[in-house]
Amino acid sequence: MLVAPFATAREVTRGTAELVRPPRRMTPSAAAGNYLRDHEGSWNPEMVPMMLEPLDLLSSRRYTGIIYVGPARTGKTMSLLLGGICYIVTCAPGDTLLVQMSQDTARDFSRKEIDRSIRHSPEMLERISPRAKDDNTFDKFFRSGMVLKLGWPAVSQLSSKTLKYVLITDYDRPTNRDNVDGEGPMWDLAYKRIQTYMSRGKCLAESSPGEDVLDPQWRPATPHEAPPALGLLALYNSGSRARWYWPCQHCGQFFEARPGVEAFALPPFEELEKLVTQRDLMALADQFARVPCTHCGAEHTMDQKPVLNAAGRWVHEGETIQPDGTITGERRRTNIASYWQGGVSATYQRWDSMLLGYLQAVLTYVRTGDEQPMKTRLNVDFSAPHTPRALAKRRTAEAFVERLEDWPAGVVPEGVRFLTAAVDVQAHRFVVEVWGWGVGLERWLVSRFDITASRRPEGDRFAAIDPASYVEDWEVLIDEVVLREYALDGSPETRLAPVITLCDSGGKEGVTTNAYQFWRSLRGRELGGRLRLVKGDGRINTPRVQETWPDSRARRDRVAGGRGDVPVFLLNTNVLKDAVAGDLARTEPGPGYVHLPKWLDNSYFDELTAENRGKKGWDRIKAGAANEAFDLNVYNRAAVIILGAEQIDWSQPPEWAAEPQRSVAAPARPQETLADIASMLNG
């Protein structure tokens, strides 16, 4: 007969002592320094001196909100999250919610970070409940009675709970951050959970910036104000606005280790665009890996960073710091302590490596117009928001008129290597633009025209185009666009046809069905690779161009009659419009520059400037304003991506992008794209 063992008095006492133990009078940073361990060793506060002040605010009664904006690889996770949890468990127990970006990341963080910290930290290990059911992936119960919950942005996680601490990591990354399940911003929901504890409750959020600047004309009203942007920087602006200051090793004055690339005194962006195409990027990174003092101009090198950080101080808005480190003045009155650390002071990042990554991203932008690599580098490495180039240089119709050039309509100017075409489908017309592309994707508008007449006879005249009603009306695109040839300026015997034509597949009811049917007929005539269908995708975090195979068989309405046999390219219109707007903003001929001809009328420039970029992407300035020129620029820009033209080695281009042989009769070049593109483009 089995007899259940009795608990000893010692075990009972040990199991209940934590329930009545008073809080330890120890700062959070001291607790983390004494008790926090992981599989790589102890947490060392000397490595991350900038983390001590915000971490210690977990025990302060002055602030209930703590905001930390900082770069990657600076110890935020170990210091603020794991260090904070270590302090809570060992010194000031209270129910705690740690909010991750998603359920998957919460699971990974629990298994890889929380479990390891508890397992390797004796003071935490002895406080966790010995019952197996009290230690699972998303809930950790401790002997003190507190529970550590791991959650994600969802109303079920952020409602109907009374908590002493809420810790949010990577605040700017969740897509539903500003409206969690229709209930409001994540910060507001989280902050509400701690209010029962009044000044003892703490809500902390940390992240690198993730949102774009909304107003490029903004200038700071106070020294530490952040640019207008959504997300964590908006919360930073509502707080005390602390910045990290270093003592100059030459003049002794404290100066700000500023967020962004401005800390390195790089040349203006327009000059940088030229430098990255002319100079070795590693040499450039080495050249600019110096941080000048804003008082005396003396430069500091990477090897001085540990000394600078060791003597660094946080200075809040309204305060000033003296050469001896004395801080005077009255900081902003608020219930949120907010901190913004620049990437230049990040503990685990090298300056030359940061700059090299940024310069590579600038070169990518110069060659392709893609701003995403620059945005990522600025956000993650430099702890700064990105200002889209389309906002940095606003376009005006008048500015385009002033730079028009003279060449005939329908003629290929000198410098063009290959052509692309794009078709925008309207109610009773096809709008077509043909662009010529040269070295570095410098481009010239070759032709812009409308197709309004159908080839369907209607009495003694031809009918008007009706793409939604008549699939046969699409046949006009073959001769008028896909196979049409254009003579070279000064060499009419040499003619080029578009390598590829992209055609919009959306519009009024019936357009998609007819577009699919028309493309199937082209495939049967071996022309499917010369014309490809596209569709705009308004989502933000999607590829610039992505080939899909729509299949609507499961849909009740069977719209478009899709059978999964028609390839359609989805276009991230926001990203592509950023690229087009950036190219249109270039002021000097060269890679990416857009040449516009004098034969255009003023309505064309109204179409180019019919949209503005807002916080949610591009939208028309006036409802119903014509924007065909802007859309057709986007489609042609997508065409070069599909062709792989961004990766062309112009010293050894493919046949379809070679220098045309002038004054020699030659047929239009066939497409030869993406390594035997013919088969790929034909689906």
C-alpha cells in the first residue's frame, strides 16, 4: 500500500514565506546585477550604463509610464525586460504581463529567454512554484503568489485584468498596435491595467522606431522633441524626453549622442547619392565613422565609445548638464519618463558596420528606388524614423514643366537601351505609356496615348472601347501596344518594341473576367510573356512585386472566372509610388532620373501630382482626380523589377538591354529576360 509522503515543516515554511516577505529595499538595477543570469553569464550593468536609470524607475513612485526608444543590439531585452522581471520576482512581487508582438514570439521568448533566465538564476529558480502545472509556456506562477503572464496584442490579453506591471517589447512592430481588436491603442489598454496600483503600478514599452515621419517640414520646438510620427515616438513626445549625453574628450562639454545618421556628420543626402556610386563603400564607412562634438567640432573614434558611455548621462527636456556632470533645470512635468537613445551609443554595434549597412542601403535606393533597406537601417541601427523621399522632396506640376526636354513623340531618344509599356484600363479607353530605359535605369517617356475605338463594327463606324463588356475589345492591345515598334531618334531604320507590357486587371465589374480571358488567348498565341496582368496591393508589408495565381473556384460569385491558370503580379503600390516619386524628385540626369518631353500637355503633370503621401500611404489629393500618369509610372517601374533590370551589369548587359545598333535595319528585339525569361513570362 502506497502512502503519500508528508510535507516537513521546513518545506511548508519555505513555500509560504514568500507570501508574507516584505519587499526588498534594493534598486532594480542592483537586483538584476546581483541575481540575473542566463546561459552566457551574469548581467553586467557596466556594459549598458544607459539602461540603469530607466530600469530603476520600476521602483520609483514618480512615474507610472516608462518609454524607451532605442536601437537594436544595445541590451534592451536583457536589461529592461529580463532585468525588470528579475527585480519583480526577487524584490517586489506583483502580477506581471509581458506583451510580445504575436503569440508565436511570446512562445519563443518564454522558452528561450524567460525559462533560461529562471533556470540559470538561483534566486529566481527558488521562487518559482514547484508544481508542474504552475510553470507553462504562457503562465509562470511563483511562491509569492504572483504570476508572470506572456501575452500579445489582443483584447483577451489586455482587458479584464488587474496588474501591477505591464512590459511591452517591440512596441512599433505589431500591425494592430494603434487599434487592438477595435478597442483602441495598445498603450492605452495596457496602461489601464495598472491603475488600481496607482503610483506603484508601472507600464513600460520599448522598441526601435518603426513609423515614418509625417511632416518633412517639421522643425523641433524644443531640443529633445521627436519628429511627428506614430507609435513609440509619439509616446516619447508625451513624456519627459530624455536624451543620452557624452562628455567631449577634448573640450569637456557634454554633447548629445544623437539618434539618426546626423551623429556622424554625413554630407547632404543628394551628395551622398553620388558618393555611393563613385567610391568604395567600406572606405566611405571608415571615413565617416567619427562623431564630432557639437561644441568644439573635435572628432571621437569608435575605440572611445566605452569611455564616453561610462561617463554618459541622461538629460531630460528642460534640464541642462554642466561639464562637471551637474544637472540643473526643471524637467517636463508628466507621468511618463521617456528615453530616446541613438544608435551611435549602442553597446554592441560598431560605427563602421552601421555606416556600411546604411551606405549599401542608399546605393540600393539610387539603383532601384527601393527605400525599404534605408528605412530598416535607420530604424534598427540608428534608432531614427525614416522620412520618405517622396515627402522630403514634394513634387509640383510647375517644377516638371521647367525641366522639359525636346524630342519627338513616339521616337526613342538617345540613351535608351530597352522599352517597357503599361496599360491602365478605364471605362471606355485604354491609357498607354511607353518608357525607354537606359544605364542605371535612367528613363525617357517615349509615348503616351489613349485607345478609344473598338474594332467591333457598329453600323458604318467603329464602336467605343468597352473593356468590361467585350473581351474582343482587348485585341486592340496586341498591335497598338504589345507588338508596336518605335524608331530610334536619328536612326529610323532601327526600331524597338516593348520587352514587356504590364496591364491593369482591375476596374469596373467585368474587367477582370475579360482580362483573364484575353491573357489566355495570348498564351495560346505564344504572346503571354509579352503582356502580363497586374493588380495593386494596398497592404504595407508585402513584396514590391509578387507573382500570384488567383483561383476563384471556391467563391460563390465566381467573379473573374478564375481557374488558377492566369498569373497576376501583385504590386505594393505604396512602395512603388515611393520609388517613382523619389525618381521624379531627382534634379540631375543620371541613374534613376526621369526625362520628360515638351510634347506633353499640362494635364499630364496634374496626373503626376494628383496624390500625396500620408500616414497610411498614397492617396488622391481630391476625390476623383485623374492619376493615370502616376499609376502608369508605377506599372512601368514594376516592369523593370519583373525583368530583373535592377541587377543588370551594364558593362555586360543581356541582349535585350544592349546598346542599339543605329543606322542598321534591325527587327524589334525579342524579350530575353530572367535567364530564359520567355518561358517564365509565358507562365
